[in-house]
Amino acid sequence: MWPFGKSTAERVKDAINENPVLAPLNLQVSEKGGVVTVTGRVPRQSVTGLITMMAQGINGVKSVDISGVAVDQLAAGPAQPAPTAPTPSVTEIAPSTGNMNARPSDDMDAEVQEIEDNSRIAKAVLSAIRSNGELADDPIDVLQSGKTVILRGVVDNDHEQRLLEKVARGVEGVSGVDLSGVRVAQGAKEMAKEKDADTGDTVYVVKAGDSLSSIAERYYGDPMQYKKIAHFNNISNPDLIHPGDRIRIPG
């Protein structure tokens, strides 16, 4: 369950997969120390800026490296001179009534520009959340759907959930706020700190008196999810864990 069972890279990948322009491109995402690296191929240079914008709305992302994103040669290459028009034959095709100068790629550029502009709103919302003293340490991601911002994550109490919506609605350009992906869990700020510095994975250090079922209750709200944690960490005996063990929490 986000945010505790998904790494930063996985959450960036989720955001990319929900974007209509980026989803079909099968981009690969990795992360280390807050630096997100995206690799793959895109059809237009304009799409690279969109990748950066989308990633910057994800909590924990410090910078985005797109040096491994290749732009399709046909789309990126210099314009070629138009071929010499052939001599018309006796039978000619009637001229089109549409715009002969319009190109399919223009439509993509326009779509990318619109999504990129909207993503700037998501980035501004995330900045506003980080600037708020009560919300700054809450693990919140901000995604975009048109002028509506989609918030995902966890806050400590109902007051913070209401405050989160208020802060988001106060950002210029926001027409709607979707809070369906935000849940309330006491101690969310502390749990969010339990991260592997290199991978962004959630890692819990076992304390005296802990059991896998109590750890599952902590992260999932369901003690029966202990089987999922045991399987993910190759723990053959769920009753046998020790203080100091580092247990990764799966998504």
C-alpha cells in the first residue's frame, strides 16, 4: 500500500503509466538517493520535458535524469527539403478542403504542451504542501488529471486531511482535488522515514515485542497480511524474527 509498500521508482512508474502520452512508451525507471533515472525511447523531443514534470510531482524525488531517453530519429532529425513536385497527370485529385499544412505530430506537441502545463500545477501543489508546517513531512504524491490534482499518500489525522485539501485548492489553476487516494494513519510521518536511502524501499527494523502480524497491522491495517511480508522477505518461519532484523515492506 502506498506509500509504505512502494519505492520512489515504482511510484514514478505508476504516474507515468497513468499519463496518456507516456504510458504506451514502456519507459524504465530507477532511483537512487532521490535521483530518478528514466530510460527508453520517445517519439518527440517535447515528450522529454513531460517526463521530468511528471516525476517532479512524486514525493521523495530530488532530481530527474533523462539522459538515457532517446528521441526517435525521424522525429528529432532536421527538416528535410521538400521533394520536387511531380508534373500533374491528366487526371488530377480534387484539392482537400482541410489544412494541408497540418501535421499529425503537431497534435502530439499540443497534447504534450497541455499536459506539461497542467503538470506544473501539480508541482506547485506539491511545493505548497512541502511549505506547510503541518503537512511538510507527510508522504504525499501529487498527480494531475486536467486541472484536477490527484493526491495520494497518508496523513496523521482527519485535521491534516482537511488541511491538505485546503492547501491544494489554494494553488492557482486548481479546479478540483481528488482525495480518494489519501488515508489517515496515526504515525504516518514516522513510518515514512523508514526508507532505504538508496532504493526508496520501505524498510522496518524489528524491535523487541514485534511480530510479523503486528508489523502487517502497522503498514496495511490488516494483521493477516503477515504472509505477504514473510514471502517477500523469504522468511520461512513467520514466528521467528529478531530485534534488529531489517524487513522490507512490499507493495
